[in-house]
Amino acid sequence: MLEGILPEQIFKPLAHKVGFSRINEIRIRADKPILISSLGQKFFLSELGACKELNRAVFADKSMIEEIIFRASECSIYSVNEQIKKGYIVTKEGVRIGLAGNVIEENGDLKTMTSFSSVNIRIPHEVKNCSLKAFSSIVKESGVLNTLIISPPGAGKTTFLRDLVWQISERNLAYNILVLDERGELNIGKGLGLFSDVISFSSKKLGFENGIRSLAPNLIITDELGEWEDMEAVRYASNSGVNIIASVHSDSIESFVRKLAFKEILDEKIFKRFVVLSMREGPGTLEGIYDENFSRLMRW
């Protein structure tokens, strides 16, 4: 998955001494030690694998970062500039590479990013059955309840959503599912089951509107709601009789309810379930399930 992207001095110890199945994130910063996150813990990368000792750590330089971005863009930075403008590149395998550097603006619009100084590589994983504890609270005999998956970044929202699509398929619940994969991270491997259509790299607004008109889904699953425009897309789907399962960044139910962009749809009680995940016992720790009144239904 990363062999064609990472420089050899980074790839070899990761592949042969650590193993990518255990890695969630790789942070590479110019002139600083390379950090890896594994099962909720952080380590330095050394020539012999993961370590805690700074004096053994591999330090990155700017040329490594430029090489990673050049390879991830398949040798054409221009071809991925629309993604770069959003702060990341997503490879065809669903690996998301967050970017830091100098932002170039023109008339208030972001045009591109240059002089890259760091990358954050997030490695997607399929974790079968990770949504099972919450499944019966979301999927009822009468249908799927509108649900928001809440967690801080990197705590398993995307993995949870991917498994939820697969679980619905495994039970032969023949909903027509539209997976709106705005960032290219949901549609990896063969984990989206038999009853899903996928629209990738579209905004929520266009994806919801075009998908509902052309594909007539019963259920839309999408990642990372955040902008005011996203709320209008959710309202449009709900008013069209389409159920929604989505995710949002927040570290708790208390912090989430203070997000101003969500105030109206929370007041309208469009979402009937809220599933809260954390990193407390590693990515995907299930902290609680709440109803539309934010009453806790289950506790772990």
C-alpha cells in the first residue's frame, strides 16, 4: 500500500520491523524524528522498528517529504491540486496524506500549497465487526435510524462506517446504500458489501442531490460533516425520505452539542442516534450511544 510512496529508509523498517497492519498514522516532519501511532500509542521510528528512545529515532528531511508527495501524486502535483487545496492527498488505496506548508491565496481563495514541511499519513484498516455493539441500536426492523458517529480525529469513525455498510450487506438487508466518499477513504478493499453505490470526491451538497436523483438510495453513508452547507445536504436528504449515517469530529457528546453548525438539525431532531467513540482503549473504543434527546441508551 505504501511501498510506492515512502522512501526506502522509511519503508523498510516499517514493513519489516513493525508491520503496517499495526500502524494507524505516520507523521513525518522536516528535521524532526518520524513518529508512528500504533494501537493508540506513539513511538519513534528507528532503523530497527518502533522505539521510545529519541537518540535511536530516524530524522526526516525536506527531500523525503517532497518525494512522498511527488510519488503520492503519481508524479503530477498539478493533477491533485484540488485535493492539495483542501490540505491532503488521497491515494487510490485510500491512504490519506495530510499536508503542511505554505498556503498560496488569491483574492481570498486558496490556490495551492508549496514548500511542504510535513505530512501526516493515515493508513486505513478494515476491522470486521467493530460496529456490532452499536448495530442493533441503529438498524431496526422498521429501518435504519439517522445516526451520527462522534469521535476525535483518528479514533475510528471511518473504520466504523465502513464496517457498518458491510454488516448491513452481510445480513442481506437489501437497502440501496449510497456511500458518499468525499475524501476517498471509505471505499477501500471489498468492504462495502453488495448493495452499495459509491460517489467519490464530491462535495456533500452535490453528492446528496445528484445521488438521490440518479440512484434512489434508501440510505446515505458519509464521513465528516462539518460545514453549514453539509447541514443543508442532510436536511435535503431527510426531507427526501432518505436515511443518513454520518460522522463528525468532537471529543464528547457535550462538546458536540455546542457546535453551532449543527444547532438547527439537532433542534429538528433529524438524527435519532449518536454513537460516541474515543481512543481510551485504542481507536474505536465505544463510549456510549444516545438518543435524539441525548439520553444515554448504553454504557460501557
